[in-house]
Amino acid sequence: MAPDLAKAKMLTVLTIDGGGIRGIIPSVLLGFLESKLQELDGPKARIANYFDIIGGTSTGGLVTTMLTAPNQDNRPLFAAKDITKFYLDESPKIFPQSRQPSFESLIMARMLSYLGMKTGPTYDGKYLQSRTNELLGDLTLKQTLTRVIIPTFDVKLLQPVIFSTNDAILNDLKNARLADICIGTTAAPTYLPAHYFETGNAEGNTKIYHLIDGGIAAINPTLLAISEIMKELLMQENAGYSIENKRMLVVSLGTGGAKYAVKYTAPAVSKWSKLDWVLSRPITKGGSPLYDIYSDAGADMIDIHVSTLFQALRNCEDKYLRIQDDTLTGDASLVDKATEKNLFRLEDIGKELLKKPVSRVNLETGRFEKIEGEGTNEEALANFAKLLVEERKFRQNQ
């Protein structure tokens, strides 16, 4: 059951970016955060108990669902510490490396596509679909243990489709199966196939979805989650509840980026063809240039907006914690390099990120810079855990 906002002193928000197998990085951070909640509030503490809303895009949507989908005992399907193991075990089956094409085969595939011959995405997505359906079954969006918000993009309508627990409660046509939402939000173009499904209601009406990766709409879902919780708060105010003096605490977890690995320059890209912009090339060290650019731009714009908002609010700057590593290089920066070596490297990057100083994006350079006097990300998460436990106990005593 979603927390009652009328009793809240502080609204609590958690979000996880998209980024394929790089979802391992925030999974390590979440495991640490949940361990701190357990130290303070007992071994049964789970992240879903402490956040009013959890938002996730693409791989972050999958993590969000794992944290909030109920098991048979109405407890979260996964403890946060188990999500990293899920990625280590399942990623090689979702992104089998034998299927990774060479640069030359990508060009050939594109040429065949221009000639009208069937090619398809890099991965068929069958294992991801079967495993997701196995884990989630017929659980639906309105059954999550706290509010969630997960963006997707409908290729038929050419517009974002945002799935939220609040909307699902109000409208059965938006109460999709969690498995369908996860498959839809992770369907990154060129990597995995688009996902088609339908929903229905008791009156016999249906709604059809043609979905691809939520990162097309919002690779960083933080602003979506904040907007959703504020919308509900305003609805409560209209119903007669007071919303004065309610502050906000936001934890936003990135999946890493490669800003320090300079891949592109204006003189180089000015000579590129349409094919160059879409395909991975040796000079770009893997990845699709358009995908890299759009995803980085989208994530950073959201961070800039939210940072500006919290800096404008008096004494609230330290209540927004964005943890992101923008120094990834080589295989670690890719979304689908699911080799054992790279997967364990991503886990290590998550652990190293805990020890790094709290950082914020420099609006001039776009890079994250450490903030003096605010300690490490590990210390910041431990402090946020204290605030989350205090908030939960405050509400229980109301």
C-alpha cells in the first residue's frame, strides 16, 4: 500500500536511470542504502517501505519493479542486495555475446535493411521476456508496494507513455501487467524488439500499446517522479488536507557515463553520414553515437533542472543527492557488454562510487565535481537512511 502523504513531513523520492547492464552500478548503491536502513530499523526493512515514489527508466524500470513488486507474503520480490546478483546471472543470457555483431556486419545488416530484407535488432529479447514473465506473472501496476512511475515511448502514437501506480488505480486501461511495462521500457531501439500488448477493463474496452525504451522519453526519471508526487499532493490539498511545510528528499541514481572518454568532436562528426550517426564505429569505441548523445543530454538536463530547483529552495540543496560516475571508459560504458569481466568491473565501479566524494554537475563543463564538506556518497546515503527512518517513524506516530 502506498504511503499516506497527508501524514508526511517530508516527501521521499528515489529514481534510477536507464543504461542496460550498467544497472549493476545503482544496484550496488541500493544494496548499501538498504543495509543502512536495516541497521537503523531492523532486518526486515526494505527500500519500498521508505519512499513515497520510486521511478525508473529502462533498466531502472526493471530495478524499480524488483524493489516494489509484491511476493506471496506481500513483501518486495527482491531485497536490494540480491539485485546485483540478478544482473550478474541474467545479463549474459539477455545480451549473449555470441550475438554481438562486428562493425562490418552492422553495415551489412543496414544495407540489407535498405534493400527491404529482414534483419531485426541485435538481440531477440526472448529470454528477457520469458524471465520477466516468470518473475512477475500477472502482477499489475496498482499492486506495487509503493507508488512507482516508469516511462516508455509509443512508436505508433509517437509520444511518451508514462505508467504510474496512481493512474493505474484510477483507470484499469492503464493498469498494465508489470511484466509488460518492464519489457516495454527496456526495449532499446536496435538492441531489443519493440513490445506490443493490450489492456482491458470490465466494460470491455481495450487499450493498445506499441512500446520502446523509456529512455527515449526520460533516461533520468527524477523530474517525472517529483511531478507525480506533487500532483498527488495538490489533489490532497483540494480535498482539504494541508500541504504546508512539506519538504522533499530525493535520491537520484545514475548508471554511469563516458564524458571523460572524448569520443566525438565537431570536425569529425561534421563529415559523418546518416549511417555513421546510427552505427557503432571503431573510432567511437562502441555504442551508437545518437544513442550516447541523446541519453547523456536527457539525463543531464533533468539533473540541471532538479539541481536548480533545490538550490532555489532555502536550506534544501543537501536534500537532493545525485550519484553518478561520468568517467566510464571502454566496455564499462556500453549498455550490452555482458562478459563476466565487464559485469564484475561494473560491480566494482558501484563499490568505488560509494567511496567517492559527493558531487554535483558543473553547468559549464557538464562534468560532476566534488562538493567540499559533504563527505562521500557512502556517508551521504547513510545520512539519508537516518532521515528516511525518522520520517517513517514520524508518520507512524501520527
